[in-house]
Amino acid sequence: MKLQTHAIHFDADPKLIDFIQKKVDKLETFYDRIIDGEVFLKLENGETENKIVEIKLNIPGNQLFVKEQAASFEAATDTAVNGLRRQLNKYKEKTGSR
């Protein structure tokens, strides 16, 4: 899947971008009609859980979005991908598509 990753006000490590790509690619096992996606990585000042991951997925006729905050980008990505998996399953049930 084509995934654009944007690190806001910092340079993301290539290993982190690979990790996010692999996690989001696994969503295609639940729904194979995902068009593309965008990931935004942000740092929030002054908090212990200051890593924010926002993922936007484009699917036919709709757009799914999730925003998660955690102590690491990896933890936030895991939680965000789980949220998107639930949203995809709900969308499939609602539309009756596979």
C-alpha cells in the first residue's frame, strides 16, 4: 500500500518508518481495497507520553482516521493500527463487503 509518512518538526528514523509501513500493510489482510494512507508523527512538549501518531486511510467512498498518543511512536502505532482494524471490520459489516 502507498503510505506517505510526515514527521512534523523532526526527522524520523528510517527504521521507524519501516516499522509503521509494515504495521499498516497488515491491515490489507482485513480489507484489501485500501487505496492509500497518510501518517503524521508529532512530538508534544512537556508530557511523558508525548509521541502522537495520526493515521488516515482512504478506502472506496470513505476515509478512516485514528489519532493515538503514547510514550513511544511504536506503542502509539500499535494502538492506532488496532483502532483502524476495528474501524475496517465495522465498515465491512456495515457495507456488507468482504
